[in-house]
Amino acid sequence: MARLRKDVTDMGWKLAAYLLILVLLAACKSQSMISDPKQVQSLQNDEKTVITFWHTYNDKETELLELELIPAFEREHPNMRVESINFAFNNELKNTLIARASSNRGPDVVRLDIAWVPEFSLKGLLEPLNMFPGFQDIQSRFSPHAMAGGYYKKNYYSLPLNIYTKTAIFNRELLKRAGYSTPPHTMEEVIKIAHHHRLSIGLGGLEPWDTIPYIYSLGGAISDKNFNKASGYLNSQETIDAVEQLTLLYKEELINLPDQSGDDKNFERVKSGNILMTDEGPWFYSLLDKAELDRAQNLTIPVPFPHDNGPVSIIGGENLVIMKGSKRPAAAWTFMNWMTDKNAQLRMAQTGLMPTNLEAVKAMKIPKDSYLHSYKEATENAFLWPKVKNWSKIDEVYCEYLNKIFEGELSVKYGLDRAAAEIDELLADS
């Protein structure tokens, strides 16, 4: 009996000790959760409206957004908090957004590529903005042309946030050796220099964004001005001649394309004097620190694409949208209003992104010796991405056939005929 009592007593102590350990572990776990800064912030912000903002800003742009813009917004709106989430710009992001918005799980605000806006609008994945208070006043901040990108069936679905385009970037020393004190005024001259001096041109790829400035500078086109028809334009004799000139340079190894990993070193090559010319957006300068930027500007010169007449470069950019399924549309609208205001746009313009707010554009002072001056000039001779539902598929068709042409699988005429016919079908479906 004594032995049994001792066993029971021991079991009681063990049970008590076990329970004490569980309590301590639970306390430790609770303390750990509360001491997590993110959790503390979450608890402190229970009273605040949290806006999720998905974007594709580069590192320098994201730093400015998160260290300056968002804190400034939150100071002005202490009852709101912005959760900034950065993504790589690719089809995976696009598919994720489509899937989430289709099931009413979209983020609140998205910085959406302007080429995607028509497709998202047509699919009913965006909230109409003209239903929100003050829309008319906010709309007047922008040009009608800029607002048109988000207009569909009598509703506006986006606000223009920023634009950019490409310039031609030349190596100063190679130009001098070829006998030019300033860059050539036509693409024909550029090609002549490349042939005569065996100097390469760096293409960023064979997508429309990369090749259209060259094709248009050489007199070609991809469609009519309203993007209703490709046949007669993409396969016109002018476009055939333009693509033939480019493919001849490629066969002579005077065109550099990114390697198979997609790594594009053309900007480094033009700085080091290994290629005569490449083309890129302002971020290839804006991402550099001051010492590297000074060096790059001493070695290279950006200019609007050489052309005879008419727009030759594409205007890229992003618009702000409210996704279908947003749980906080009113707060999202407040944030969009703030981000497209003059002051916010001028702050972000420090990174090289051109503002869309007309007052910001007017107030923006760019010295003539700044690389940004050429980009500002380039946007004045550029055209917007086509406002068509199937642009992503058109892009794929265009790129597929241009790859086959450059690799010699198809003749230029046959490849462009095929591409034009397929693109016509996609345009008709838009």
C-alpha cells in the first residue's frame, strides 16, 4: 500500500511538472509572438485600415516608395496603413492577378502595366473608378490621351501613374572614331556605320518593345495607327526591307542579343566601347550611384531614336487600378488619389519615371546635361502601347515569327505574312 501511495505521489508530481512545462511553453510561445515586430505592428494597427499595394518598382524606386512616399501618405492619413508588396514583372504575376481577381481575392491597389489594362478591364477584373467621389477633378490632372488607356464601355478603370520610353544610347568614343561628333539622325546612317566600321548594335530582344523602334525608324510599321489591322503594314514592303536590314546585321554578327539566360549586358558593352549603340529605358542610368552615373554619362550619350518623321518609340508605363475583390475600395481610392498628385509624382520622378500629372510635368525641371532630358524628348515622339484586349497574344505571335526569321527558319516575307494574318485574327477578336 505504501508502495502504491508512493507511486501515486510520484505520478502526481510528474503530472504537475508536465502541466507546468506546458504552461511555461505556452507563455514562451505567446511572448515570442508578441515580441515579433511584425506582430506588434499588426496588433498596434488593428484600428487602422490596411491597404495592400502590389507593384513592380525596381530596387531604387521601391526604396523611395517605402522610405519616403508611403510614410508621407500614412502621416497624412493616420487611420490608414499601406502594405507594399514588390513582384517581378512577368506572366506569373499577370496570371496570379487574374486568378485572384476572378475569385474576388484581389489586392486593393495594383501598379499595372498599361499594356495589361485593356485585357483586365474587358475581363471585368477591375473596379470602375468614375463611381468614386471626386473622380472628375482627379481625371482633369491627366491628358485625355493618357486616360484613354483605361477607358472601356463608358467607364474608366485606371489612373495613369508613370510613363517611360527608350532612347538610343551611343558610345561617344566609337562615334568619334567613325567621324561623328553627334549621333546620326537616321537609322540608315547607324546601320551604314555598323557595316563600314564593323561595329555592333545591341538589341534587348526580339519583342515589340525591343524591335519596333528600329523597324519604325527604318520606315516599317506593325499595324495601322488605330491598331485595327496588321496586314498591309507588318508585311508591307517597307517593313520587309526594314527587317531584312536587321537580319543582315544579325547574320554578320553585328547585332547582339541577350544570351539564353536572358542576361542583357548591352548597357555594359556600350559603356565599355564594345558596341556602338544599344537602347534602353531610363532605369539603366537611374539605378547607378552618383560616381557610376557620372562615368556612364561621360562614356555614353542617350538620344531619341534616329528618325525621319512620325513616332518611332513605344511609350511604356504603369497605371494604378483597384482590383475586383478589394475589401477596402474607398481607402484604395484615397491612396490612388494621393499617389497621382503633383507632389508624389515629382518625388518619384527622381528615379527617372516620367510623371503623368500635367502640373508635375510642367513643374519638372530637367537640366539639358541630364540623361533624363533625352528621355523627356523621346516621349514627345513616341506612341502609346496599343489598347487592345489581345496584346499579350499579339506580342507572342510577333516574337515567335521574328525569332524564326532571325534564325533563318523562315524568309522575311513569308514570316511577316504569317504573323500579319494571325495578328489580324487577334485584332478582330479585340
